[in-house]
Amino acid sequence: MKLTLRPTELPFSVGETVWVDQPYGATNEFPFFQGTIMQIILDGNLANTLVIRHKEKIHELTVDSAIYGLKPVGDHVGEPRVNVNVRLFPFQVKLFATKEELLAFQDKPV
């Protein structure tokens, strides 16, 4: 029996600095923040568990979300690390390369 991981594209990698579309601060007073990705955890919660009940040569494991561990930088340097959950299927846009991209995304009509 062989286990395979469904190919999944992650939008950013460890060490990259990104803008995050998620409220930040003690009372969520900031609508977004900038941070450096320190780690990425592929979410292995119960919803993503593979249960094998039939004999197959190959079973595919799907990771539906990733947890990005970020160290705030810029205006929030020195603040505690933040975890940001990103849904991969369907893809949830939360991380951006530039502040301009984030602001343009926020300005789009829903």
C-alpha cells in the first residue's frame, strides 16, 4: 500500500515577508499587518484524516488548510507571533506580497 499527498500549491514559503488580511492587535484595532513566515504547519486535524477501509494500491491524503506562523514586522515589530489559518481547497486569499495588493483586494466589491 502506498500513501500519496495530493499536490498542493502554497502561496508563500518560510522566510518570506507578507501582508496579512486579518485583524491584528489586542482589540483587533488594525485591519491587517505585515509579518515574516517562520513556519508552515499543514493542518492534520480530524477532518483531514485518512481512514482506510478498502484495499487499494494507492490512497491519497489531502491537506485542506495550512497554518502560517508569522513574526510581525514593520509597525508591529517585537509583538508576539501570530498564527494565520489559510484554507487551501477552495483557496482562501489572506496573504499578499505587497501592501498595495492587499489594499486592492480589500477594495474589491464582494
